[in-house]
Amino acid sequence: MAGSNPPPSENVDSLINKDDGLKYWESIDADVNGMLGGFPHISRVDLQGSRNFLAKLGIGSKPGKRVAARALEGGAGIGRITQGLLLDGIAKEVDVIEPIAKFTASLQGKPGVKTIHNMGLEEWQPTEDTKYDLIWIQWCVGHLTDEQLVQFLKRCTSALNPDGVIVVKENNSTMGGDDFDALDSSVTREDISFRNLFKEAGLRLVQVELQKGFQNTGLLPVRMYALRP
């Protein structure tokens, strides 16, 4: 509704309400259209862009690339990325974090899908005996406050193999500041905000790329950030 959102500011993450966010996603259909907010046609371009990005990091099934032994996906939804990217030549096994149980129901028992954590990113805790070569986080950290995001990334770092990589793929605000969306109680951050939070989490950028193919779709710019300690 017009006028329902406050103007962008530096601390709009304080407006995030976990219960409101969960209520929104519980109302969404468990299909690709629901996951992509009515833009299901962008899925192929999105997945291909992600695959190309990972190839530049040396990850993939083509000669000269390495396949991750185990990957973790944060905010997995129905497993669009888990099955369409990660288990399609990128990783042998995948764990997922997703608070909405009806979304992950379709992943139960799928080959390659190991542990399903039905909880928010802010609740997830790594285990000492599980390490990841790749942690993929896409279109979900807007539901975390700045502090929650920093702490989540620190936990991801502790679960990363020495040569592993964390990838964050998210919308970037074009509003002149971080922008709160009252519809799903989330924040769209500016590029500089992400970079500052990554630094605060003790991570360095090793690769950054703007997702191609979303022009003239009405969608916000989407960036992929590859991060290592």
C-alpha cells in the first residue's frame, strides 16, 4: 500500500519483526512462483548466473573445477537452488536452513539432501563435525537485523573448510539507503551496507558480480558476493 513503508534510513533493520515475516511466508504457495514473488520466469537466468559465478571461483563439474563435498544453503525455500543448482553438479551433498516446514517438505528424502534445519538463520548453530566447502545464502538475509546477519556470517565462517567460500546473493536497494518493506517485514540493503557488514563479520570479498539478464524486468539489481575469512 502506498505510504506504508518509512523512508530509507541507516537503522531501518530495527523495524524487522520476525513473526510478521514468518506470517507472510506461511501465506505463500510452495512453488517457484511463490518463491520468486510472481517472477518464475527469471529462475533459469538466475540459476545460470549463479553457476557462472561459481565457475569463476573454481567450483563446478566442468574439467578443472572442483565439486563441493558438502554445501549449506541458507533460506532454501522449496529447494529451487538446492536442486536446480547445488545438487546439479556443484555439490555432492547439501544441508538446508529454512524456517517454513511446508516449503522443505518436498526436500525430505531427496537424494543428496542431508540435514534440514527448520529454523531461522538467526537460530542456526553449526556442529563441530560438519564442515562446508560452499555456503550459499540467497534472497533471505533481509529478514535479519544487521547484528543478526553479522553473527550468522561468523557462525558460517566457523563451519567453513579452509578453502571454502560463502556466497551471498541479494537485492540491492536503489532508494539512497537501506529500505524497509512492511509487506514481508524485510530490509533491502545498499551495496555499501553489505560490504560494511561483511567486513564487520571478519570476511573479505574475493569476487563481486551483478546478476545479468534482469534488465527491463522491474526487479532491483542483484549482486553476488563471494566471501572468505
